[in-house]
Amino acid sequence: MNGFNNQRGISLVEIMVALVISLFLLAGIVQVYLGNKSTFKFTNALAEVQENGRYALDLMSQDLRLSSEWGCIEFDPTDTSNINNTLNSTTLASYDSDFHDFTGEDGIEGTNNLGLNGSDTLTLRGGKTGQSNVKSPFEAATTSKLVVGPNSNIGAGDIVLVARCGANDLLINEEADILLVTLSTASPTKTDLTFATGKSQQFENDAMVLELQTVNYFIAAGASGEPALYRREFDAAAQELVEGVENLQILYGVDTDSDDFPNQYQDADSVADFNDVVAIRIMLLMRSIDDNVTEDQQTYTYNGATVTAGDFRIRQVFSTTIALRNRIGS
């Protein structure tokens, strides 16, 4: 019985000390958790910004390198008499000269500060990657048919450039036709193309077929409400490519002495003739999708101005300069 009488419980003071120690330990655990969460959120947002920025530049660079691509023919924008352009409102119901006129519009052009957040727009015209060769049987002149190789991905609704690449027939002024494909029927060894109108001549195996495109880049509000980079091809619906693109600024490298090197970089309003542009400098301002990922409002420099953000997002500037290979040495 004496053993039971000598046992003592935990006093109130000991309980209070234990609770205080536990609170300190718990506060430390919470602090570590919140710190790790904040670091993860920042790191994840930074990775997202960098990935989106690189991806956007890569997409635009591909189309820029294809601008003013005319295959094997000599294309002089001041003299297009060697090209039989059949595109008009009769052959194409949705004809819009801003998108479908390859001979009357510049291969590269843009607007300055007219888009969302004062961003620029960019329009590019030229051929797509890859080309097909004309195969026999060679369809007669004025017919609306042509046979190309099996590697063709040309389908109905596409616009193509059919060009002679061999010795020119001096009796025929046109070296190439611009045609609208209305039907494409593939087989294991060839593809039969049908056009909206007849050709100017009989193209044979020295001729190539190049699919043409007009591409427009601009910034607009995306599906999530965030500003995004959009790409529009011809008069189709614009596609949202990359979200978090807050601004797009473009400078055009103008060659004023015909040595294939830009003498100065100008905005769209300052370019006198877009045919003199031999390089493009792109500047993208990317921002994180999530807010409250930085402790302080970020200060950054973009397009020559230093700006303090009005939120707590991460922002980063991506830029690149691209030489227009189809304009250098032409």
C-alpha cells in the first residue's frame, strides 16, 4: 500500500512546460512546411515561365524561317508577271487579300502596339516545309489536274505553288501557278490533285509543288483569361499556343545597302519597305499564371523601359534575332 501512496502524477506546471515545448516544435514544423511550399510554388512558376517562353520562341522561329519561301523560282515582289495567281473571290469564297494574296502582299509585315497590352502583331507568308515533285501522267495545259509524288500531304482547301524548276520555255511567261486544291486523292504511288481552275501550262517532272501558308501571330486573352500567344493560319480560327505571354514586341532588321545584313532595327511603323527586312528581333514578356509567387513586386526591364509590376507574379523577358534565310543572298 505504501508503494501506491508514494506514486505521483504530472503536475500542472509540467503539463504547461510540455505544451510550450510542443508549440515551439509545431511552429517549427509549420514554418518549414510553409517555406517548402513557397519555394515549390516559386520554382514551379519559374519553370513554367521558362518552358513557355522557349516554346513560344521556337514556334515563331520555325514560321519566320519559312517566310518568303518560294521554292525554286525567282520571286520579285515588284514584278510578279512570272506567276499565274488564280486566287480570287470566284475561286475561293472566303477570299481575303490580307491572307490569300501572296503576290500583292508583303512576305513579312506587322503592326506596332495595336494588340493587347500594347503588343505588336506579325504576319508571315511563304511555303511550308517539304515539297512534292510532279509525276506522270503529265496533265495538259488548262486542265485542272496534276499528279504529285506519294510523299505529299496536300489536301482539299490547301493553296499550292506549282513551279517549273528546269529550263524555262521562253514562249511561256509564267514560271509558276498559285492554285486552290479542291480534291486530293491518294494512292500508294501518287496523289491526284484537282484545282478550282485550270493551269497555265503543262507541268512535267522538272516541276515542284509547294504548299503555301499565311500565318498571323498576336496576343489576346486566352481561355483561362490569361494573355496568350495566338497563331492564325489563313482565315481559319486562331489557335491559342502559349498562355502567360503578356506582351510581344518586334523589331525589323532593315538592309538599306543591299549587303544582306541589317543596318538598323525598326518598329513596324518606321519600316518604309518590308521587302528590305532581312532579320527579325522578337521580344516576349512572359509571366507566371499564378499570382502571389514572389515576396515583393518584381521590377523588370522590357522594350527599353523599367517597370515595377502591380502584382506578385514572376516575369521574364525572352528575345531572339532570326535571320530570314529566304531573303539573304536572293
